[in-house]
Amino acid sequence: MKKLILAVLITFLALPAFPQLLKFGIKAGAETTTVPEYTSITSGQAAIDAAENAQWGWHAGIFVRIKLLGIYLQPEAVFASQTFDYNVTDVSGNPQGLLSQKFNRLSIPLLIGFKLGPVRINAGPAASIAIGSPEDLLNDPNFQDMYKSAVWGYQAGLGIDLFKKLTLDARYAGGFGSQDGSATISGQTFNFTNAPPSILISLGFMF
């Protein structure tokens, strides 16, 4: 992951030397994500159940598109924020009602694509770096063991450019591996599913 981040930084620094091959842009949009699961693998009274199967979040960031030999390379740096709602029962069996957990992250996809008529097709790896830690749904310090600071995934999708300035993209994003970690809370062990699949829709402007 460090190599990918370094490659993206080097790309951004070197781009001003080749203005005819590149475009710089900003983007923002919405994304719907399957709610991560907390699965109890040992017996106990605590329970954390998703209130909905999927929920919406938002993202915003920057990108650079580099054209070369009929294809293009598009590194991005995008801040994304999502809030998930859970019905929570504590370790004593007492319902805690509906609680929310916010996940903030920096997503760094590195996409390779080409145009087929007016449509762009692209795909590539994506690093996701956590910004801060989400609030614990059960009051226990072991909860933080469940969240990795960075995970690997991928993005793939379609896009179209309008008036040589606007970009409209729809992508599917997924993770490599589903189980992030586990934590034992008052003798009850939970597994946490991180990097669930998402659908991203974004609108951008190129300079």
C-alpha cells in the first residue's frame, strides 16, 4: 500500500511537465454500501444487528487523468464518509436501541481505462485508509481491535464526459477479503466484516 501511495504522489508531482497529456479535476458524489456485519461466533446476550441492508454515504476529492497510447491512467484521492445504523443489545441483554457508527476514510484508487465510443471503461486497485476510529457500539476497549487502519480493494465502472469539462461516473467497489478482525467483549467474540461492496456515483469537473 505504501508503494501505491508513493506512486500516486510522484504522479501528481510530475504531471505539470506534461500539460498536453493530462487533465486535473475535482469530483463529488454519493455511494450506497452494504452495511458491515458484526457476527457473534460465541454464545452470549450481546447482539449487533444492522438496521438496514445498505445505507448511503458521500465522497469528494480530486483526480488526474493522464492519456497515453489510447489508454488513460487516473489516480484519485477521495475522502468518503458513511454512517451505519445498528440495533444493539448489550452484554447484559438490555436493548440499547438504534445506534449509529460513522466510518471516515481516504480512498486512493489507481484506475486504468480506455474509451469505447463516448463511454469510458476503467478498473484498478484501490487503497482505503481509515481516518479516526468509529465509535464503539458496545463499551469495551477491545472493539478497536476489529478495525484495520488500511485495507485493499478495487473499483471498476463506466463513465462519460460531457462538454469536455464534466464527468459522470458509476462504479462498483469491492474489497479483497471480507473479515477485518475480531474482538472478545465480556467473553463473547464478534467478527467484523469490513470493506463491503459499494456502488459509487459521482459528478466531476475537469480543468
